[in-house]
Amino acid sequence: MARLPYVEREHAPEPVQRAYDALQKATGRVLNFYRLMAHLPESLERFLEWYRTTREGGPLDLGLRQLAYVCVAQVNRCTY
């Protein structure tokens, strides 16, 4: 459980609402991680820009990137 309340779309400023809409469209949901980050809208915007760059750019194809995600999750003993 989070120590801060999640920022819900209806209470979020316009830039955060646009980010939520884009996340909803791309993944079908808005993770609570992003709802917490929305307390500082500039942080959310910058993170999403960085994350998009790392997911879509770079020299690795999609299969190798996904393999890297699984390997890191296993090393950290996370369920994936």
C-alpha cells in the first residue's frame, strides 16, 4: 500500500490527464507507479519520455530487450 494517495485522473492537471490517456491507450491501464509519480507532473512527463526512448530506441531488437527484462527480473528474484 502506498504512503501517498494515488492521483486519480479526475483530480489530475491536464498534462497528467494526457499522460494517463496515452498510457491507457498504449497498455490498457495506468499503473499505480505512474499515479504516484503524478504528484510531480514534471517528473512523470520526463520519466515517460525517457522510458519511451529506452523501450523504442537502441540497437537491440524487441526480442533481445524482452530477454534482458526477464534476465534482470530473475537476477533480482522478481516474478515476471
